[in-house]
Amino acid sequence: MYQDHLLVFMKLKCILPLLLFLVLRVNAQEDTASVIIDSVKIEIPDSFVANKTRKSESIYHLKKGIDYPVVAVLGGTSIYLMMIIYSKPETPASVILNLNKNAIPPYDRWNAGWHDANLDKVSYYPFYAVMPLPLLFLADRKMKNDLGKIGVLYLESFALEGIIYSGSVYFVDRFRPDVYNTNLGLNYRTNGNFRNSFFAGHVAVVANSTFFMSSVFMAYHPHSKLKWVLYGTSAAATLGMSYMRIRAGKHFVSDVATGILVGVGCGLLTPELHKNRNDKRQRWSLNPDLSEKGGGGFTFTYKL
């Protein structure tokens, strides 16, 4: 089952960059203005005419020498590590039979042994569904023109989240809660994938995608009344996925909490760190003190 999910996941990881690349190429085709001189029609790119205006309206910036290699190297490494962590060898039956719930920290121990195969299966639907969500930005006129740039940032957030997740699972062997369920057969409990409990990748992916979307939308529409609806939906989707993974017996609370922190962090910080700060010079001012009572000098003001 997990091999099938991994195959679908890998396909999505490959198809999404391709779709975003195509969007980038389409949006790279510049609009043109026409000028007729002596019956000769000359096409002038709009970017040449209004370059300064477009730059001032741009929300995000990219450094191709940094961002593209980050996406390629971290993304490629995380995909390679995922192929390894989802192919871990079976756990010896003697190890499974000697597992002791009391060895689990008290804050995680309460759901050890939980198992719900149907809920586990259901949790994969939102997991896959959220990945291509930023393509909805095509419907927004403001964001459509920057979709290629947004796509690169989205892939970068996934690359960062992916390398943290795959690295953690690669170096940390932690049994999933349902491995402690003695009613399940040994053939099930010895599956090598069941040592991938830390941390919750499903939760991290949903948090990353939804909070990234909310953050980017609000960057282009800072006065939108949808702010709390978007962030509330992002939080609800993340918590809903957290519940399913805990109830299904696939992760402990600490696994889920870590997944939330990593997912939300990558989803919010990646676009935030790439924002253009066009108002830097306007945030501070240095003015002479001309008041009658003043003894001379200057007043320094900084706007937060």
C-alpha cells in the first residue's frame, strides 16, 4: 500500500514543477504595444514602456542564483531520501514482540495501539489534493502575472519541508502507534515503513500548502475580508489532518506537533522572506528639531 502511495506522491512531485514551469513560460510572453512610423509597425514590449511601474508592483523577488539551486538540490535530495525511507527493511519479529508501551513518553503513550485502516486511507485524499492548490491563483488577475514566481516559491517551500521531513525520518527510527497493537498480525507490524513515525509528513504537507496559499493571497490583497477565513481554513485543514493521523494510529502527538511547526513555518516564511521591501526608505526619517524650546538637534523616527 505504501509503495503505491509513494508512486503517486512521486508523480505529483514531478508533475507539479512541470505545470508551474509551463505557466512560467506562458506568463513570460510579454504584452506588446504597437507604434506605426512611416507605415512600419514596430512592436514595443510593455515591460520596456512601464518597467518601473511593474517593478514597484511586484510583491516577491527571486535570486535565480540562490533560489533555483535550492529548489533543485534540496528537492532532489528529499525525493532521493524518500525512496530510501519508504523502502526500509522489515523489523525483526523479536523486536516487535518486545516493544513496551511504558517506554513511550507519557504525553505520547495514550494513543499507542490505536489503529484505523479506513481513516488512514481517507487521509491520503486531502494530502494529495492540497499540492496543486496554488494553481487556483490563475483565476486571480493580480497573482496570475506572477504565477511563475509564486510557483518557484511554492516549490522552494516544499523543498525545505521535504528535506527536513525526509532527513528526520532517515535518521530517526520511531515505531508508529499501531505497531503496539497486539491484535494486528506480525506481517503487518514488521513493515519497515512503520518505523517512520517521526514526524508527520501528511500534516506538514497540508500545513505548508494551505498556509502558503493564505499568505500569498493576503500579500496581493492586504485589505481583503477573507483573511481570517483563509487562515481559519488553513488551521482547520491542518488540525483535521492531525486528528486523522493520530486516530488512524500512524503518528503520536509529538510527531503531529512537529509536522505542524515545520509545515506552517515553511509555508509562511518562504514567501515572507522573498517579499520586496519597497518601503524601506520610508520607514525611517531624520528631521531637524526646529521647536522654540528645543536646544537644537534632530528627531529620528522609525515606523514599524
